[in-house]
Amino acid sequence: MVGSGCVQAGRIEAHHFLQVAVQYTIRFQNTGTDTAFTVVIRDQLAADLDAHSVQLLGTSHTLTGMVMAPQGQVALHFENIMLPDSNVHEAASHGFVKFRVRRVADIANGTTVMNNAAIFFDINEPVIMNSTVSTFVDCAGIITASITPLGGNVLLATTAESYQWLFNGDILEGATGQTHLALANGEYAVRVMGPFGCMATSNPIYIGTVGLGHFEATTIGVLQNIDAKEVTFIFPRTMNRNDHIEIFSVEGRRITSSHGHSGNTCMINYDALAPGLYMMRVGGGKEWAGVKFIVP
């Protein structure tokens, strides 16, 4: 085949900080003065990559051959690609190939691998592309996510580089600080990012204490029978079926929920509860009140 006889261009891109595999995208362009009939890409993979695990993910043109050479070199062939030069058709002068390759087993956490490739346009000298460096990181050992209630419906996230709070599984727009004030009752979680782009999402905690203190502004009585492992709450008015009586752990996790009944008392057996501080929340609509109690 007759080559274009002028300079061409190429670039390799990598997705970094993966745990198991790295994905490479090799882009090329014919910037010469004639059509390129054949393009061959030779990529020398690092020794910490398993050359036999190469998985082709996509190409701009029909790939006519993929050859695994000794010492982990991958050769990708585009025969009869008929790639026009950029002066004739700039948009059509581009091409790419994308593939994934797994790391070898038992490499150390934080291992870096370098990669570069050469592109051959017809019979021209190869175009040597930029080098990329990828780092294999086990994110499970890098960062974790958790939430600590600070009181007053204020939540504190694990220390990290960045934060995104979630409410009932959805992103809370603008909630990107380490602390967050809960403004509605529901489940809160936080997604944090740490070194190497590692991310972790906390377990959700339920906040059900927003809006407390509007239940006729009257104190709720608490009578505790330690021997029987029972606690009785005395409410300032008669309950009805529209009222809810809920028990939360100090972390904000809802443990039980029941409807009110005709009467102004509610007895709960706490034999199944672990020792600690709990919150009882009662009400319905916009009227809510709560009181804390201790399980010894």
C-alpha cells in the first residue's frame, strides 16, 4: 500500500485507580495529505497486566486483526481503513480503539503500571504516543463512610476529601459538607470520596425527630418498671388512629412503629432492646413531641 508520507497523530488515555482492571482508549488521526489505507497499533503492556485478558470494548472502524505478541505486546490491525486526511474531511480523519485488561493476581496495593503505544500509518515511521500511569488501589482499605448524630438533628460524616448527602436514596442538592442539618424526617446517608478517587457510602440512618416540641407544648410523662422491663408513656391528650408512636435508637434508627389508640397512655416492653438511650416520638400531621428514656 502507498502511505500518505506525512505526520499523523495519536494519544492514549487510561482510567486510573481501578481495583482489578484498567481501561485504555487509543485515539488516532490522519493529519497527513493523503488517505491512510492501513493503521496498526502496537501497545506494549506492563508486566503487571495480564495480556491474555485483553477485552475489546469498541472501535471506530472495523478491526481486522488482534495479535498477542511475546512479552505482552498487543497489535491491533485496521486493514483497508481508508482513513481520509484532516484536510479533506477533518471529522472522518479520527479513529479510536478501546479495550480493558486485567491486572495479574496478587499485586501489591498501590502498584502503578505505565503504558504507551505506537501507531503505524501505512509505511510511515511509527507515531509514539504519550505515556499513561495507572494505580491499582483496593478502595476497601482506603476509605469507609459512617454518620455520627451530634444532636439537634445535626449529622457528622467520616472525615474525607469530599461529601455528598443522600435523603431517602436521592442526592440532596447542595448538601456537600461534612456536617448536615436534617430538615425532614427520613433516611439519611452520605457518600464520601477519599484518596485515589475511592468512594464509599454509609449505611442510612433514620431521623424521625424533626419537628418535635409542637404537641400542645405539654410534658410527656414516663413511668418505668425496671423489674418488668416496661416503660409507660403518659400523653397530654387522648390518642387516635391517626397518631403514630415510634421508638428510635440514639443513632436515629427506627425500631418500632404503631398507631395510637383511644387513651392517653402507651406501655412498651423493652426486654428485646439492648441497654442504651432511646427516643419515643408521638404525634401526627404537624403535631409531634418526643421524650428520651434509658434501657438499663
